Amino acid sequence: MKIGVYFCNCASNISDKVDSQRVRAVVGSLEDVAYFKTNELMCSEDGKKFLHDDILEERPDRIVIAACSPRDHEKTFMRVLSGAEMNPYLMQMVNIREQVAWVTEGVGRASTKASSLIKGAVSRVRFHKPLHRKSIDMSPDVMVIGAGPAGLKAALTIAETGRKVTLVEKRPVIGGQPALYEEVFPNLECAPCMLEPILNDVLHGEYAGNIELLTLSEVVELNGFYGNFIAKIRKTPRYADLNQCIGCGDCIGVCPVDVKNEFNNGMDNRKAISLSFAGALPNVPFIDMKACLRAKGEDCRLCEQACPLGEGIIRYDDEETIVERHVGAVIVAVGASLFDAGLIPKLGAGTVADVYTSFEFERLLSSTGPTGGKLRTRSGRTPETIAIVHCVGSLDSNHNEHCSGICCLNAFKFNVMIEHRLPGIQIHHLYKELVYPGKEEYALYQRALSNPNAVFTRYSDIDTIEITSTGDCIGIKTGLPETGVIRADMVVLCPAVVPSKDIGELSRVLDITEDMYGFFEELHGRLDSVRTKVRGIYISGACQSPVNIAQAVNQGQAAAGYVLSGLIAGKQLEIEPLTASVDKDRCSGCRVCLFLCPYKAVFLDAETQRPSVNEVLCQGCGICVAACPSGAMSSNHFTNDAIFAEIEGVLK
């Protein structure tokens, strides 16, 4: 075997501390080492040309490059090898800059250490085998789960390139939670007005034909891998023709059934056939068949009879269906929920009249809400004092240790909106910490702080606060002697942002993990916050972490960017060959590897009942190899023979 060793001086970064001639004397005498050559700066254009031309001239069987960190230039040198008609996996790189020159005192010690590392590489590279990347066809289409701001923006960004997008939303309307708000921080923009352009683009815009919108739908199964996923989606019938209905609402008024309106958090009623809320899109009613008289055996057809377009618009015979879609990638943007303030009983949520969560208060302030935007107590009085309690269930080791980052800004927004509706009203802010990140958010805080009728009081622990009904008003015990009991006509609780209740089931369906807080776990919290450990599945918005609307939209576009850069129509998917493989003759079938793989790349072969490795999903981490009790698992390019040979070479 002919092995060539190339030593890079790294423009004196290495040569000042490592004597290449001393290294040559040791390495040049090793078995199979045919030559030892130095270069001033091998990663430069001249250096790469030297390496390319020398390989073509020498025709070595293997090469060792002693230079900088493989993180910097391993890919660079692999491309040079490919250009020189040599398999790039027949190379071993030794880091003698960071691991030797920069950390070892004395030329003698550094040269000896570098020689040992290169000896290990020479011993190892003998066991390298030529590996080849495989290519498979892939689908350029995408499925987006969740039609809030993040999901809508991701879907539209992808559709604008001509790709087909399946947009799955479990509710009958799109827009997410912000569609239910009157105004949004920090500049108190009209939320429906802000969302309208993107909603219109998704439903009726130039690229709407590339977006298949499936409302009242949920993903129930996902099989396959990056570039080739098969999704099964359960569609619940709307019982109204989405294409022909004009949304006039004539069918709603005649319905005899009233049920609690979940879009207003149960603070008023809706009909069994209903539009979600005024201005909801798509502007087509849906029938809650669990509440409809037809589900009780009655042949009620009042809504059908009231339809001005006649028969065929209301469809009582619609049935639940399962549809399949072939997609190359999945973007998850299902949003989040609010902490259940009822878990802190002393705060009075659900037990004391006129105690509201921040979302309930949003709906009270909304012109499409249960009171038409008028602030009134349940008894019909105009409140004179409103208390806002921050940090409910957050920054608290008993509930949620994280800060949601948006609750304070919602509270400051409420301050301004309350003052606008009821000038002169007294507002009490009870807070644990105040948070206002961003370039515009501090101004909103200052606007609330400058209100002469606003009082800010800091508490130490939510457990010290007790809210009770005291006749015609509410009493708030703060546990602070200087405040005593605060009396208010209304109380607004600002709960922590927590994972949606659906995340656990969706995590199981998609085979992606949750973090310690219950949100979907990203590949890396700082550098890769929209990728998951499953290649081809991306996360964006509040399902990954509490975020504001701008952050959610940016993450949606970032996820779309990953999709667009990886899934290109007509392009095949290249698979990195550094993956694990199973020797089925040695495998005992213990299945330990099935449960340990963080990328879900190991699966049970239905025919052999032995584990197999999906090369598309495998990232070559080696966990399964290390854990296999029978040694049946091996890793391409990192075999036991190669690793042990490297260790022995270093120690000789």
C-alpha cells in the first residue's frame, strides 16, 4: 500500500512550533509511507493546486494530511481529492495546529506529539475503504402543519417558488391566535388588518393555486424520510361547501342549538352551525355535528332551508376521510397554549367573577368578542379599577421556570387599550419581573409607566397573592404590608406561554422529540432553532419556544429557506455514506439500537425481524455501534479496526 503524508506549515502557525524535519524522520520510516511532503499553506489556492497535481503524479493509495482542524478544511481537501480522481474517504486528517502547535510548549515536545498523532493516522488510514454517496429521487413538495403567522408565511414563501404546499390546520379558520386579537404590541397595530394581506394571498393570491388548504384536519401518521415522506391526514367534514358558500350567514340565525363558544373561551354562546368569529377566514360556516340535532336523531334541516343558494351548499352526508400526501419535508408551526391559571387556586381563575386570563381579556377588548369591545363587569358595571397580574405560572420552580417574554408586553398593551377605552381608570400592575426586549418594546413600557393612573407593584412569589370576591368588588392580598388589600373591579392574569396540549401526540406521530419544557426540541438552540433531529422536519413559532409574532414569522421563513435550499425539483438527494450498518448474521435481535437512535434512523425490518438502518436519516453518530452488545452494528469510516489501529499507532 502506498501512503502519502502531506504536512502543512499553515503560514508559520504550525512550523513555528513543530519541526517538520523531525516529524519526517519519524514518519518517513513507517511501513507503507512512500513519501512525506510539506507545503506553506495547503488550504490556499496554490496549496490546493499543489495537492491536486501531486496526487495525480504520485497516485497514492491513501493519504494523510497534517494541518488544521478537520472542521475547517476536511471538506476542502476532500473536494481536492475528488478532483484528482481519488476517493475522498481514503484520506485521514490530523489536527496539529489546534491540538499541538497552539497548546504544546517547546519545539521538541510539539514535534514528538505531532509525530505520534501522524503515526496513528497512518495506521488508521490503512483500514479506510472507498465510500460513495448514493442519490435518490425526492419530492419538492412540502406539508406545513399549523396556519398561524409562522405556518402561513412558510407556506406562502414556498408556494411563491412554484412548489406545492399542503397546509394543514385543525381549526376551521386560519390566522392562528393573533386573528382573535384586536391590537398587537409593540405599536398597537390592528391585528386583523395586519394579517389580512397574507391571509388573502394564501386564499386568493397569485400563488394560492400552489397551496392546498385543509382546515379541520390533523396529521395522524407520517412515514418515510427526508425527500420522501408519506403523510396521512384526517379531514373532519365542515358540512358546508368551501368553494360555493358565500358566507352570508343566513343559515346561522335559524339554528335552534346554542353551545359554548370556544373562540371566546366560553364567555358567550354560538350556534351548532357557526362562523368562528366575525371576519374569520375562510368565510364559510361549519357545523359542530356533536351539538347538532341531527346527531340526536332529529331530521333538522333549518340551515339548509335558509341557504339562499339552495340545496348542495349544506352537506349533511359529508364523512370523515383520510387523505395521503407525498412530500419532501414537513414544517411544524402549531403554536402554543397558555398556562392553566386554575392550577394556582388562590388567583381565582374560574371561581371569582371578573377574573380573566390574558386571552379572555383580549376577546373582551375585541370588537368581534362577546361584548363587542366594551369593558363591563359581569354585572354590567363599568370598571373603575383593573388589576393586571404578571408572571402567572412563569419564573416559578413550582410551575414553569422559563420566562415567556411576551406576557409583560401584553400587559403594557392592555394598559394603553384600557386607558383608551376608559380614560382615567386606575390600573394596578403586580409583577415579579419586567421584560421588554427589542428596539420598540421599551417605548410601550414607558407609555404604560407614564400613565398617571397606573401603579406598578413588585411581588416576590405568586403564592403570596390571594384574590377573593368581596361583595361588589375583588380583593387582592399581595402579602406586602405597604400595599395591604388592593380592591379592583376586574383582574387580568397574564399566564406563561406553555406547549400546546397537542404537542405530545404530534411528537409521537412525527417521531420528533420534546425538550425539558415540553416544547419541540430543536437541533441546536442558538445555531439551528428551526431544525429537529429528524432530517426534513422543521419547527417554527411558539411550538419551539415562546416567541412574538415577528420571531414566529422569521422562523417560518427560515424553515422555508432550509426546504428551498435542499429540495429542488429535478435534483436528486445525495446521501452521506458515513452511516451505520447491521451485520444481520451477528445480530441477536435485542433491539437496543431501536430505542437509542436519536435520529430514528434504526427500524425493524418486517421481513427479517432484525434492525436495519435508514441511510437517509442516519447521521453517523455511533451511539448504536457503541451500545450493540453483539458487535453487529458498525459505522462506515469509523470501524473498530480503524479506531484501534489509530490508538496503537499513537502509542507506539
